[in-house]
Amino acid sequence: MSSKSRVARTALVAGTVIALAAGLAACGGESLEDKGGSKSKGGGKGEIVVGSAGFTESKVLAEIYSKILNEAGYRTHVQTLANRELYEPALEKGQIDVVPEYASTLAEFLNAKQNGPKAKPVASSDIDNTVTALKKLAEPRGLKVLPAGEATDQNAFAVTKEFAGQHKLKTLSDLGASKQKIKLASGEECETRPFCKPGLEKTYGIDIAGLDPKGVGTPQSKQAVKDGTDQLVLTTTTDATLDNFGLVLLQDDKKLQNADNVLPVVNAKSAGDKEIETALGKLTAVLTTKDLIDLNRKVDAERLKPADVAQAYLKSKDLIKK
């Protein structure tokens, strides 16, 4: 499925299974309605649907999860949806069984979902406290949060080197102080997420004049900034192709973003058995932040397929035999 696919978000968030299933079927994927979601796989070595968001790192991690679970004896395939607003409700229903996630971002997403957009933050730079808070929010929704590893990724914002030099920018505070009107290339969900448009405006005083919904760190988003159509792009600290577009990250000097450790989150009923946790734990134990950058580079710069990159990585770590 293309990361630009526009599944009916309102219907999905409201829990309309038919709309989600129809949207996925239209993108050529297996209908999640056909999959169901009530069947427990506890030890049954059944089918596992691995969810992926629409950006490179999530796609590669989903392929890695899929292949390592396949090695453990499960039938697997990857289902890509554009963003968390789409895949998280499907995970709750068991239409998707497991997703690679980021501790702080998911914690605040569920916090806002449970307690409203102005809820007191629960995530922090302390990963143990953040995961504890995440579990409290996730478990009532039927989600099981598996242990986090060393690998981390943070949301980040970049401008062209030329723009940074022209306005003497090194930090996001500098950008706010410059009083420039900024068009931001990002995912459309940036409009409401606290780490994105609202946070940039409130924490840094940045004048976001508009959003250009080309996706998080996509080539299209970075090209728009390179061309001057947009001035700022939402990407991640593990983006491996910023130099290719003449871009530089601005320092998050007021720590709007929390460090996000990668961790698997599963539907407790459909994928909560110990074998799945053990298989994914082998990956979590070896995955590093440097690995994430290298994996992203292989897809975004070297143009390799996420599935092929995942296969080579797992073989290099002796996590699969095939």
C-alpha cells in the first residue's frame, strides 16, 4: 500500500471495521475484516499480521518482525497503513497483531486518546518510567507492550543548509526567533500531534503558516524543502539521506521530543503468547540506533527493497537461517 493512501480516517478511528477493510482491500492488501481478530494464536503457530506505518524505518522493522516470526514458525505478512491513527485501532481489534513502535510517541498518543489532547504528558527521557506509563494506557485496550531495547529514534526537524546559514539557525529556538513564516512538510497528523505543529508553535514560537502533507521524512517532503516550496521538514534523527537533499537538523534545544526506544507492541489476545515475545526479544536485544540509520540508508539511498534489507540484516545477526 502506498504511504499516500487515504483510508477513511474518521470511520476507522470511530471503529468502523467495514471502512478499514474496504480501504485496505482497495490498496491491494488482504482485507482485515476477512482476517477477523478474535482468534487467539497462543502457541498455535497461526497467521501473524505485522503492521507498518508509511515511512521507511517502520516498513523495514515490520519486515524484520515478519521474517523473524516466520522463522519461529508463524505464517506472516506485512500490512502497511499510513500512520498510527490508522493502524493503532486495527491493532486493538486484532486485525493487526504486532507493530514496531516507539515508547514515548505511543505513550502520548494513547494518553491523548484516553485523556484528551491537553492531558498532562506521561512520557519522558526516562525509558523505564515511560514504558510503565505506556503499559498502564495500553493494557486496558488489549495491548501488550514488550520490552524496549537500546535502539532509539526521535522526531526531528530539518531545513536547508542555505536557509540555516541565511537566518543563522542552529536550533529550533533560533527558528522561532527568526520570525519566518514556515511551511512544514510532514504527515497530515502533524496538525494535532503535540510534538509537531502545536509543539513547535507553543514551545518554540515558530510561525507555522501551513502544512504540506507529503509524509514524515519522505523523499517528496525533503525535496519540497530543498526546492524552497516548504521551509521545514519533519523527519527523524535516524534519517540517512539529509545530506543528499542539502538539509541539516535543527537542535531540539528545549527538548520538545522525548527519546523514543523501539519496542514491539502486540494484541494481547491474538499475539500475546510467550513464543512471539521470545522471538521478537532476540531482535530487540541486538538492534541499535546505528543499525536503524544503516537500514534506512540501504532503502532510501541505495534503493534496496525493505524486505531484502530485512533479510540481509537478520542473516548478519544470525537470527534467521534462510
